[in-house]
Amino acid sequence: MNLAICRQICHKTPSLGAPTARMDNRSNTALVALRRILRVTELNARKLAHHSDLTASQLLVRQHIAQAGSALPSAIARAVDLKQATVTVLVNKLENAGLV
């Protein structure tokens, strides 16, 4: 979620009323924490891609296929929380690279 949108939600709107200073501070603290988590996740995804030549999604799909032996794209999609079309593209890329 965009930081500006999060801040808009936290500020006074007709349906939510005026936020308290405490709630506003807690919201800002939560937003900063979320941003830090996203940043670390992005950095780790880049490291993974650099060291393995795989994206995090490709690695998840590959691991699921290795554990399951074989699986339909719909089953893989449910297991790794991706859309079936995305899984199909990822599996095709992995097959072309000889990784599955």
C-alpha cells in the first residue's frame, strides 16, 4: 500500500472521525516498521536472485515441485499463493532453464 494512502486513511475522514494523537503516533510507527520489512524483503530478494539466478517466486515454485514430485499449476498456485497464470509462466521459465 502506498505510504500516502496509508496516511490519508489515518487522518480525519467523515466516516472515521478525528484520530487521537496516540493513534496517529502508533500508525506512523506501524508504517515505518512496515517500510523496513519491505526494504529488507526487497534486499533479500535481490541477494537471492544474484546468488541463485532465481526470483523468490521461481524458488518457491521449484521447491514445491521438488517436494510434490509433480503438480498441476492450480495446486502449485494455491500452495505458494500465486495466480495460476503466474505459475504457468514461472514453470515454463524453469523448464526452459532446465531446472524442473
